[in-house]
Amino acid sequence: MPRKAIVLILLLWPLKCVFSQDSIPSGREVDSVDVIAMPLDSIAIDTTFVDTIVIRRRQKRIKDIKEGINLPNAMISFKKTKPLDKEKKIFEIPSFWQKINLLGFNLSEVAFVNWNAGGNNSISALANARFERNYKFRYFQWENYLEMRYGINWQDNQKLRKTDDAIRISSTFGYRRDTISNWYYSAKANFNTQFSDGYKYPDRENPISGPLSPGYFFLGAGASYISEGRKFNLYISPLTQKATLVLDQDLADKGAFGVKKAILDADGNVIQNGKNLFLELGFLITNHWETQIAENIGLKHRVNLYTDYLQDFGNIDIDWELNMDLRVNEYIVTSIGTQVIYDDNILFGEIKDDTGMVTDPGEPRIQFKQLLGVGVSYNF
């Protein structure tokens, strides 16, 4: 190779290092020092120069590097899993309504076999149901209540006898001026009656009461104090209408439960039938209270006090109930209850002469009832 070519290569070699891409010759690398020291015929030329453009003859192929990833297998184990103590509660949308559905059944039985002290075999049963639908939102509160009870008793050599019979419906609507106070402007309606005829046993021919005989209806307005949770409810009404219904005409003719009795002639024939409705206007106080005496012992109290402005103001009609529930578990319960009633329109001790004419209508007395039963109770 001419010497001028060697000089040209040495001048262009720095430009090659700056502007050209890296090239890997087939043999070992050659630097500028080697070029001078080595013979020209032994130099391996990797590129061809065309002016200032470098053209690569060969390019090493880039190999794909595959790297494996080892993922451990997921293992599911329930060895350390414990069951829930309580059933998981599903989220429910809050409601302004509160509902109570309660069904109960009490049964008691006494049996004797060759019992020296004597006694009669007997079975008593009492069924009861209570339903409530209560609404409360800010200034308004509406309480609705329905209670039903019916009890029977059977003894040797006797027919079935009724031991308890009641239907009670109540509805109270209240409005308060702010959300802090527990006092409400209220309007209240009550209705009480029974399912079947009642008798003064052993007489089964002449009923002394029956469905809607009597039936008591109260309608009035006043003020209520209702605690949070509705455990205490006091209602005071200075203006309440009381209506006494006696739809059994035989009882109405006798003037039962305060209605105006029939007008009779000298022979005892009915000239004018007795009235089926007796109206009063008076002052009413009702109170309902319930509390837990112990963990499984509940106490309930209910009282109605009413006095009439027109007939005999100051004479108070009383209806008071006190009940205690001793709960064994979710379903088994023992109930102890008492009820006291005093109404001067209900008379006892009627006296008749030999001709059947009433000589003494009798007098009002305190009525008392006591219940004791063990049974089942289901709340849903």
C-alpha cells in the first residue's frame, strides 16, 4: 500500500471512532498503536470508507434472553379458621318503622290417680298475640297496637269454661315542635271488646257479656310524654269521648254496662227497647311502662284512668294491668299477671223478687284477675 494511503488512514481513524458505530472484527480488536506496529497486510479491515460514510458489513445478531420465573403454588388452608360466634348480619336500609310480632301459648295440666287428698283433673290453655307498628321521624310519631288473648279451662265432669278473653286496639298520633323535647301534641283512639259470650258459671243459658257487649271506644286529644325507645308513655287528655256499645239486645234491655235499660209495662213486657249506646265526655290518663328488672325478667305496667264530666265527675274508672315475664331462653317463658278493674257502670249482686222483677240492681265492685302460666313465646 502506498505511504500516502497509510497517512490518510491515520488521519481519518479518530473520525471513525467518533462518528461510526461499534464494530466487532472477526479477529481480535486493533487499535491505533497496533496499526503502526503491525504490517499493513496483517491488519483486518472491518469497514469500508466512502468519503465520510461508514457502512457496516456485518452486525451481530441480538439473542433473546429468556428468564424463567418460578411462582409458588397458592395453598388454601382452614386449619386456623374459627367459626363466627354470631351469625353475620346483612346490612339493612334504616327504617323509620318499628314492628313487633309476638305469639305466645301457655299450657298447664293437673292429673290425679288414686289421690287420697282428692282433686279434679284439669287442663288450662291460654293463647295470646301482640302486634305493633310504630313510626317515628323527627317531629312525628305514630304508634299502633293490637293485643288479643283467649283462655279456656277443662275439668272432670265439667264443660269447657272461658278463663280469659280480650281484644284491645290502640292508635296514637303525636307531633312535637322540636326534636329535643319528648312532649307531643297527641290524638288517641282506643277500642276494647271480647271474642265470645261470657257466663256466670255454672249458668250457661244467660250470657252476661259478649262480642261488642260491651265494647269501649275512646277518642280524644291531649299531650303525651314518650321517652326514647318508647319504654315509658304518659298520655293526658282533658277532652275524651267514651262510647260504650252493648249490641246484645237482651243485655241492653237490662241496662248492662251503663246503657239506658228498656221500659217495661206492669206485666214485664218491653214497651221501649234499651239503648245500645252510652256516651260520656271526660278526662283520660293512660300510662304504659316497661323495664328489665334482671337479665331475663321483664316487667310491664299499663293503667287507664277515666272520669266523666257530665254524670259523676270525680268518680274514676280504673283498668290496671301488671305483668311479669321470666324468660328461660329465646322461646320458653313464664308469665305472671294481674288485672284490676273498677267501673261504677258494672253492677254486681242483683236481687229479684218472686215474680222476676229486679228489686235491687246491685252495686259496683272491684274486679280482680290473676294469671300464671308457663309456655312458649315466638317473636318474628
